[in-house]
Amino acid sequence: MSGKWKLALLIVLGVALIGVGLVGVYMDDFPWSNTDNVVDGDSRMLPIPVLLVDENEDENIADYNIVAQQGQTSFFNNVSTPTLGYNGSFLGPVIKVRRGQLVNMHVQNDLAEDTSVHWHGLEVGGTSDGGPHQVIRPGTVWQPSFVVDQPAATLWFHPHVIGSTAIQVYEGLAGLLIVEDEHSDRLNIPKDYGVNDIPLIIQDRSFNRDGSFDYSSNMMDGVLGDTILVNGAITPTLKVDQINMRFRLVNGANARNFNIELSNRGEFYQIASDGGFLEKPVKSQRLFLSPGERAEIIVDFSAYNEGDVIVLTSGNIRIMTFVVGKKRVDTTEIPETLVEVATLDVSKVTAIKTIELNGMGHMVSLNGKQFDIHRIDDNVSLGAIEIWEITTLRTMMGGMGHPFHIHGTQFQVLSRNGKKPSEKERGFKDTVFVGAGETVRIIVQFKHKGIYMYHCHILEHEEAGMMGQLEVE
Ligand code: C2O
Ligand code: CU
Ligand code: CU
């Protein structure tokens, strides 16, 4: 071939390659995928939410100021996303309270719309719960006070207003509420916040080309995103020394279930569920978390070598990466036993109730009805212990599972499909996943007066009406 022909061929090939490249970019609806997560040759580091400062000097009283506000967040280089946050542009600070403490919250709404702040998992009176009855109008402040009276646990907070819960959470309103008590003080587990005790708020989001969130609420069965955020950063990295690391995991997604594993199938220990510590650490390789659920795990990184890279995954989704660092003296331990979990007394049960979660997409119902804020669906007397049997239908198309949550209480799982629940579900919980065709029996006590919600924690299902309310008197 002559030189001229060679040159022509090269030009043709070059043009073809550029063409393929352009089509590739053009057809990619999500230009910033999980894999495009490299900043200056380094992965994004895991942000650690700040601990909110208690404004009260008296250690028996806490005063916390929270402002719901609008902001801009850079999830990608040179692109900013309009977001919402508490005291910042996305997500919020961690609020730490102690059992026995009187807590005064001052929640200011600087948004242009109504909001509310619900303390998910907190056992407080109905007027402090922050559900749809405690709307905070723009420019106003809501100031609930309560005494913390429940075991150490990882709880969280998020909006709960009719019609905009799902979108406000999606845009960034969520934060962690940590309860500590004398048991958590005494345990020699990792508890140095931000050092060996790390919160992981796991969420999924989709983005438009201009960087804004793509919240497509007409998606069937809740909004799923194609990009994973942990503490507000896209599939970030955390450097860990060769020590015990405790992670407080929150499934903060609107609708996605996570099946959490380490990429090397390594083992870890689950030490807590939604409402606090399990009786003893449960060794496993996998952790299932449906929306709203939390768990605490300890990973013993002393079993790894410097430079090891371990990815936290869910199926084929990358959540985040751990890069193992140096060996270091570690005085913490994974104890044989954690706490004694008190059990609610089945012989004191005064009512057995059934909850049927049905439907898909926008056609959802709870006990055949859709939520009505002017209707109380259930009355409970103060202190009553009840059994609730929660079922979901298996339909011809298979049906789907729903994470069922009750406000203002922590319950225990008695059985799943007639069988004793797994060790991971034997602690206190406030959200339980009920798979398609499953029946889950829980035992629950209502210790405070007021009106409380119970609902599916797929936020789009909740908003489509898969929610009821009960009144404790
Ligand atoms: Cu996470 Cu009704 O709440
Ligand atoms: Cu809740
Ligand atoms: Cu649901």
C-alpha cells in the first residue's frame, strides 16, 4: 500500500472511532456513572458528618439547633446539584443523645415549603414525633422536648410531610440520631466517633445532565437511582488501619434494598439492629437492609494486609471502598456478649391485629385503605402489648416485599413465616422487611400517648397511601 492510501485509511479509521465515541457519550443517559468516580487520580474520600454541638452546658439537658435549608452540592467536579440539608447543603449533622437526658430540639425551617422532622426509632410522645401532624411552616421554628428513655441505638431523622417526604429525603434531608447509655459506655467496642466508629448513610440517586437530581416519581415501586452515595459522596473510599472498625449502617434510600457484603466475602460481626445491641455479635458475610433499617457491624481489619482493597457491595453494585493501612495497637474487642435484650411478655398481649400490605406502584394500600390524615385507623391503650401480624401478597406477577415501620416504639420479631427469626432479627427493631407472600409476627408495646404513623418505608409507597395512623390514649 502506498503512503497516501495508508494515510487515507488512518483518517477513515480515526473518524469512525471518534464517531463511535460520540455516539457512546450521546447514548449514555447517565454521564456520571459509578465508575467515573476519580478525582485527580484519587477516589473520593468518605465524608464524616459532624457531631452537632449541644448548646446546653448541663449534661442532663441537651439543646440542639437544626436548620432545614437549601444549598448546592458538588457530587462531581465542576458541576453543582441543587440540594437540601440540615445545617449544610446535603444530609445533616449527627445528633448524640443519652438515655435519661432531657432533649430540647430547635428545628428551623428555612425552606420555601412545609417540612417536618421525624425522629425515626425514637420512643417519644406523639406531639414530639415529627410526623405529618407536626408541620413546620417556612420561616418558623418547631421546638419539641422529650426525655430519652430507650437503649443505645443508631436512629435517624428525616422529613415526614404529606406529599413531599420522598422528594425532600431524596434532595438531602436526613441525618443520624445516636442514643448512648451506660451499656454502650461499658462495652469495649470501637466508639471513637469518626475514628473507629463510622456512620454510613447509604442512598441511591440519579442525576440529570446538568447535575440536578433526576427524581422520577412515576417509576414503578419507588424511585431507584443508578449512583450510590455514602454520607453524600459517590462510592467513596475510606482508609482503615488494621484494627476493629465499627460501622453504623443506615439504609437511607427511598426504595432500594441493599444486600451488603465485602468483595472478598470476608466475615464481619453484626452487633446491633434498629433499636440497639443484639444479645451477642452475629458473625456473617451478608447483611440485608431494606429502606429505613439500620445495623451496626464490626469489621476486624487486623485480618488484612496493608494495601488490601476491599469493596463494600450489594449484588453487583459498588457501595464504597476500604483501603487497608497500617497495623496499629487496638484495645477494643468484639465481645462474646453485648447486652441482655429484654423480651416483651407474650402472656400480656391484649390484642392480635393484622396488617395487609398490598399493591404495587401507585396502587398501594394498607388493610385495603389509603392514608387519610383525618382518619384514625387504630386505637391502642397506653402501655398495651399487642401482636401484629403483617402480610404481603404473592401475586401472579410475584408481588413485592415492603419494609414495615411503626413510629414511636421499638418492637420485637416473634416469627417470620411461622419460624423463629434469624439471630439478626432478635433485637429491637422499628422497621421489618416483609417479603412477597411472607407473614411476619411482631410484638409491640406503646409506651407514650399520641398519634403515630405506621407504614411501608418505600417512601413512594408511603406517599401513595400505604400508611395508617394509630392513637395511643
Ligand atoms: Cu422513617 Cu414514618 O419514618
Ligand atoms: Cu419513623
Ligand atoms: Cu411498600
